Amino acid sequence: MTQESVACGGRWNCCVLASMLFGTQPRDAATYAAMAMLLVAVALAAGYLPAWRASRINPMVALRTN
């Protein structure tokens, strides 16, 4: 992809997202901060939940079943 196509896609994406945001601006700092915190929370949950479930299993039982 060329830089022009990326810039054009970014501009189009900004315009589409601006039409979906009700009561906020597309470059609102609070919106960026809230979305960053949401993404961090989802990433932490995606890593923590499987690790927590795996830590509840006895390793010897897991090794014997293989």
C-alpha cells in the first residue's frame, strides 16, 4: 500500500467514525483515554482469566491425563 492510500483510508475512517459518535468530537481526549482504558481492561482479562483457570488445575493430574 502506498502512503496516499493509507492517508485516504485514515481520512475516510475518521469521517465514518465521526458520524457514529454522538455528542463527542472525533479527536476528543476523553474519548481516546476511555477507549485506551477499555482496550487495556479487555487485554488484561483475556490474559488473566485463562491463567487463573490453569492455575486451579493440579499439575500432576494434568500430566497424567496426557
